[in-house]
Amino acid sequence: MSDAIREYLHPRPVYLRLRDVVAADIMDGRYRDGDPLPSVRALAAEHAVNPLTVAKAYQTFQEDGLVEVRRGVGMFVAAGAQGRLRETEKRAFLDQHWPVIAAHVRRLGLNPAELLGDVEPA
């Protein structure tokens, strides 16, 4: 198995998977610019993880400038976070995931139209 496939299939740390969940919520518009994110404790309880794991996930958003911390109040989605996340995720998908997926599609002899549901498989 190639390193790219192994990396693609290898499970990510919990804090990164949790970050992915919150990032998807931001990209999908569940949380918009200026909206508060769930508290560390609330998100930890919702996902049955340690609050320190949530704090670590939230820290990555802070480092990337995607959230604003208001002391004593909480974390809020920063202006433009949705667009920046979408662009970052798009680049990561095209650079890291798509080459592996495309190679697998070619290996299986799949027609791109089949993948999009436009035609029945041969």
C-alpha cells in the first residue's frame, strides 16, 4: 500500500476530527460570521470527549484566525471564516485527497459520469 493511501485511510487524532466537524458546520452555514460557537464543555458533552480535546480543536481555529475569543463570553466565528475555511479545505482536498481518489477511480476503470450518478454502471 502506498504512503498516500495509508495516510488517507489512517484515522486522524480526535481533536482534528472534532475540528473537522466544527469546520463543516461553519462551511455549511450552521455557524455564521459573528455567531458564538458552543462552549468547550457543551461540545465535549455532545461528542463525549474530554474538554481538553475540544480546547485543542478550538485552539487550531484561534491560530488560523477563524474565531475571535471574547474573554468571559466565549468564542465567535470570525468575519470571513466560512470563505477561508472553504478555500483551505478545497486546497487540501485537491492536493492531498484527490490524487489518491483519482488514482483509485482510474484503477477501477470508473467513468466520471458514473460517479456523479449520470449513467448506470457498465
